[in-house]
Amino acid sequence: MLKKAALVFFTCVVAACNSNGPTKEEANAGKEDINKVFADYWEERMQLFPLEATANGDNRYNDKLTITISNSFRDSLKHFYEKYLMRLQQADSSKLTADEQVSYSLFRYEMNMG
């Protein structure tokens, strides 16, 4: 799961850095929304998985330990994936660059699997 999350994050970063295709104004209309979704997802994911945050060099949650087998955590995780799937569906994917479209598709897949 850590490898999948790192892959999604890395793909998002690469897509944000490599903009090929539409003009800057056209890309920014959808890009801001999708990049905000990715950034918010990453921040909230690090809170849910503090050990993953530590492994990625984020020490803010070193004092936390998640009980991943508890029903309350599983409910929180389900809500988390549903929330980001809904936000992703509200983003305008028609104005994304080719690289951002790949990130969008991978992220959507990950949210559906979650």
C-alpha cells in the first residue's frame, strides 16, 4: 500500500511539474482544482497513516499510532476514500494536460479500490 501511495504521489508531483498541451490559462482552470485535491489528499492521508508519514520524512505524526483493524478506523478510511472520489468527480478533467490526466486516472483508480 505504501508503494501505491508513493506512486500516486510521485505521479501527481511529476504531472504538476510537466505541463504539456493546453495554454497556461486553459490548464490552470482544471489544474488548480485537481492539484488542490491531490495536496489535500496527501495531507489527510499522512494523518490517517502516521507510520507512512514518518517513512516519507514527515515527523509531525510521530506521536500517533493508528489501530488499522478497529471499526472506527475502517469507517474513517471508507469516508476518506469516498470524500476524495467525490471531490475528484467534481474536478474538471477536460482541461488537464496529458500528464495530469494520467495522475487523475491513477488517483481515481486508487480511490475506487479504497
